[in-house]
Amino acid sequence: MIKILAIIMVVGGAIALVAGVMGIFGSLSTGLSPWALAILGGIFFLSGISLLKYRKDTDVIESESKK
């Protein structure tokens, strides 16, 4: 379950980061502030990457506790 959340955060963060950077440089117009999209995209992207890298999935934790 944690891995699924992390992948969603990485993909969503990457999309927001790209949209924010494109909005900052003027090639994409959204209804939101491009700086807010870029900052939130970066935060979600880095959070998702760190979840994928450092957390064990709930299935692994359950199988280790049964041993």
C-alpha cells in the first residue's frame, strides 16, 4: 500500500513540477500560480521518491512479523 501511494506521489509530483516549470517560462497557461505548482510538484516528487527508497511495503512487514 505504501508503494502505491509513493508511486502516485511521484507521478503527480512530476506532472505538477513540469507544468509549473512550463508555466514559469510562459509556454503553458493554467489557472493556478506556476510557482505554486513547481514548489508543490517538487515537494511531492521528493517525498514519493523517499518513500519508495526508504520504506518497506506493508506486505513485507507482515511477512517478516510472521516468521
